[in-house]
Amino acid sequence: MKVKKSVPAIQGRYRHQNGYTYSVEGIYREEDLGVWFVAHRGEHDGRRWVRSVKNFLGVKNGKPRFVPV
């Protein structure tokens, strides 16, 4: 029997290391691998992006990739 993992609590607006602000549009789970993804949109250009939760919440060059606004 598989144990269900809860949905990560990621919502709202986040500032990326690049200084731009992004709005989280949803959290999605890839069914076969069970990996969670964050869909987010750049407020400066409207482009949509998808990253794994691990990447979204990760650290790059010693700094958090995204921080809540």
C-alpha cells in the first residue's frame, strides 16, 4: 500500500534571485514518479514556468532561489 504524501504548501507571490516577482499558479504532481511541481508566472513578462518543488525551494549560489513576498 502506497502512503500518500501531502501537497506542498506553496502559494502566493515569490521573489526570485534575479529580483523579479513570480505568482504561483498551482502545484502539480507527476503521477508515475510522484514528483511535485510548481507552476509560476513572471509578473514582469507573463511567461509561465514549471519547476520541481525541490528546485523551487532550493538554494543556488548559497541563496534561496525563491523567497515569499
